[in-house]
Amino acid sequence: MTADGSSAGAPAPRPVFIGGRWVASRSSAVRRVEDPTTRTTLAAIAECGAGDLALACAAARDAHAHWRRTPSGDRAAALTAVAAAVRAAGEALAMALTAESGRPIRETRAEVAAAVRSLDAMALRITSSDAPSGSGSPGGVVAVAGGFDRPIGAFIETAGAAIAAGAAVICKPPVEAPLSSLALAEAFAALPAGLVNVITGDAATIEALAASGAVDRIFCSGATAECEALRRVAACAVEPVEALETIAGVVDEDADLERAAAAAADAALGAAGQCVTPRVRLYVHRRVASAFADQLHLRVAFLEVGDPRKPDTDLGPLISHAAMRRAEEQVARALKAGARLKLGGLGFRPWGLAGHFFQPTILTDAPRGGPAALGEFRAPVLSLVPFEDARDLAEELALRPGRVQRLGAIERAPPATR
């Protein structure tokens, strides 16, 4: 994806959704959206500037003035209507997200289905009261800055909760994957004009919105560094959409290695390993480390990597060429630090596709403290950190805490009692 300004021959940018209607951006800057599978241009979006932000904020403020006094039952009915619209557009939304993000279609279908369930649950929770939102609102105008790993889910969960509580919303979708969020705006068109607005742009756009003082709170679903960058310039509260979580996947000496390998692959390879949360670290007892690596190899080596639009594809491309190069460099640094390469490690072109594909990768004997051990990859990379015994593992987890999951744990019957 490249920013190309307003040069001759650039495609006209998609309109943005402000005040309940589609409007042309007032900005002349245009950015192309690339299909990471084929590297072809999908569309162009505007880099929204001060004029667009002012228009969106004014529309949201006007909508909030009325919406905050709307009874809970009416808000619940509105959310139910939005859920029905998202359900009806589900396949088109999933296909749009797959095209722009490279995530396999079965993953994006699951994300849309989860979004519908989330909206239905929100509506159900607020049907018991007819009181207006009052002080329970998360802020008069709430902004949502989405990450490319889960843009529809973050948009729905955050915007839906804000609307349920009586707030108005401005969504700035991820620069790498904005088209599904623009398509999602249609589902909110039945709501009062200005209650949900969707603008486009890069980090500068959301930073300008944060610094303007025109919004009451910003929810950021990107990585920690992105939230911190917003906090440095924001004139409002900045909160993560979801707490960043680290899972310490532990494979004990007596684990069922086949089940452990399946669980490890499932946890680490969603969205081609690019999910911000949870981050997965794998700790393997040294006595079974080699056998577990073999089981993981059997599980990962035969994954179908290719066109994410095909239903049998397990892994699609990374989001960009820069992401692919970064993964290659991280693997190279891990090998230099002492890790061993069991599988993969490079960008490649499955089925002749020109996109940003990275081989499913397994690193063994990952040294502690390096990127391979800390789960810092945003790529389909599984790195195995060996441990000697329970004390050794406890010391490591004390230094680098995480939610411990015993992968492939053997269920043992309680001792018989007389």
C-alpha cells in the first residue's frame, strides 16, 4: 500500500461516511489500498484532514445531543436492527476483509459472525431498563482506531458498546484495511444521522483527532506502541480496545504431544500470526522438545498457504512487503542468537502468487530474552523455548509473566478412596 497524493492517474478516493451520508473528502491526498495476495490495487482512500475531522465531530456532537436521551429500549431495538443488517451483509463484509487483509475467508466469516453475536448480546443486556444513558455513557463522542488484525470485531464491539450507552462514534479504520469498515458503515445507516461516522487516513489522521479536543475518548486496538503514541498527543483519554495478553503455552514432559502441537498451532497462527493479542510463547520441557518439534512440523508443514478466498486455505499473506521483510530479519536475528531453524524462515510465492507470503516457520532452542523467545513475531512463526524442570520454568515465568496454558495436558483420575 503506497501513499501517492493526488498525482495524475490516481483513482478517485472512496467517499467517507459522515452525518449519515457518503461525502467526498475535503483532502486532496489519496492512498492506494493493495490486495496483499496479488499486490494489485483494490481502491483508493482519502487521507482525511482537518476539514473532514471537524465535519465528523460536529455531526457526532449533534447526534449525541439527541441520542443520549433515547430510552434504553429504543437503543436496544436500534442495535438489533444493526445486527440484522450486518448479518445480511455478512458474506460481502467477510470477502472485503479477506481481500484487503489476506486473512482466510473462514477466519473473516467467523469474525463477522462473532460481531453479530456481540451486537445481539449488547441489545439483550439493555432491554431491561427504559432510562436514558445519563452518567453511564463512556463519553459524548467516542473515537475508535482499529488495527488490521481484527477491524470488524473491534469496530462493532467498541462502537456498539458506545451506542448502547448513549454515545456517538467516529471510526478511523486501519490504513492497511479500511474497506471492510467503510462497507460496515452501511449497516449503521439506519441509525440517526451522525451517530456513527467513518473517516479514513493514516496515523496522522487519528493523532489530529486525538489532539483536537473534539472527542471525549479514543479506543485504540493497535499495539501498545500505537496507543502510547496517541497518548503523547491526545487531549482526551486513550484506552486499548482489549488488554494485550501473553499466553505462556507450556508443554510438560508427560504432555500429549500431538494435542499440544495442534493447540500451539491454532493459538499462534490466526491471521497468519499477526494478531496483536494474544501473544504466544511456547515453553517445552527439554526431554520432549525434539519430539514436540517433530509433531509441530507434521502439523504446520502441510498447512495450505495461498489464496485466502479459497475455503481450504489455512494461511494467507502478511499484510505488507514491509511485514514480510521484518519477519525475515527477525528470524535471521534469532538464528544468529542461537535458535535453530526447523522449518520455513523466508518469504515465498505459493502457487505463483505475487503477494507478501511468509513460510510457516518453526524455531527450536530459542534463547531466552530474544525476539524468538518473547513472542515478538507478527508472522506465522512458532518458536520453542526449552526448560529443564519446574523450577527453571517458574524462574522464567517470574521474569516474563503470562497466562499459563498447559498444552496437551494429560487428565488424571483422582486416587481411589476407600
